[in-house]
Amino acid sequence: MSSCKSCFERLPNFYTPKVYTLELYPNAKESTFQGLVTISMTLSECTKQFILNAKKLEVVNAKIKTSDFELAASEKAIEYDDEQEKLTINFDATISKGEIDLTLKYKGIMADDMHGFYRSTTKNDDGKESIILATQFESTFARRAFPCFDEPAKKAIFRISIVAPDHLAVLSCMWSGVELVLPKDSIFTKLCYHDSNNYK
């Protein structure tokens, strides 16, 4: 059997993501980033297992929150399928159908291939080179920036914030909301943006 993009298996259809609440913590000097994503979703079936798209990401913490309880998964319960660009999280208990939040703490590497959350350079009028960090999520590159249900039928609202040094400019396709100045001994600012539209 040949390996190709067209051979990718679709994700289970009983997950319906509603809102992604995503925080990104980039480190331009090291070309790395950390992230925290909470996916608010509806389950139409009971399950112990969650399968998402992810590529070149490492999940370090995973937990489920429902109206009744919270449940964490160990790192050993997280499996990666590099060929299918997926990760599987196995919980010890069955999660009932209904509204849930899946929260994942993870880390990744910023490449220079213009995929996902990537690193590039630009030059000013004087020829001085500067580093820029940017995102490209189409067509299947969102999975390079955060674990997600990266399929056309699983569109959702995005609520994004970025923590960056306060002397840098951070731009988004959504208008800026709140700027949170972190503790006095920190040089970082958390920039929160308005929710994206859900184009279904």
C-alpha cells in the first residue's frame, strides 16, 4: 500500500469543535514555541479516546473537563502517528457525550518552510535584517501550530492570545482586544484578540 496525502484517514465524526482558546508563547531566539489550547466541543458518543491532527508537536499535559468532573491523561497515554499526522489521547475513564473542554499544553519548533507557526526574516530600507514570526494554516498547516481537528468540516471559532516581549509588534487578522501587562519583573505582554468568525 502506498503512502500519500490522499491515504489520510479522516478523524472520527463524533467530535464537534465549537471554540478554540489558544495561547502561544514564542521564543524567536530558540526558534521554538509553547502553546496552551482549550477546545470546547460537543461529543455525540461516549469515548475514552480523542484523536486530533498534530505535526511536529509534543503534548506535555492533557486534561478533560466536563460539567461533572476533570480528568488528566499521563504523557504515556499520548500516542503519535507521524505518517497520519495525528495524536491519540487515551483517558482512563469513559467521557460521556455532551459538552466538554479538552485542554492541551504542548511545545513545538518553528521551521522556515512557511508552514504552521514559522520563522522568517525581512530587511528594512537600510538592508538590516530582522526576524519575523508568522502563521500559515491553509490548507492543512494549522496542525503544525496547535493540536486540532484540522479538517474542512470541523470549522470553529478561534480565540487567540500571544505572549511576546513588550517592545515587539504583534499583528492579527482579528482586531486587538485586551493587552495584559504581566508582572513587573517581566518584559512580556499578553495580547488578546477578538474571536474569529466561524465560516461554515
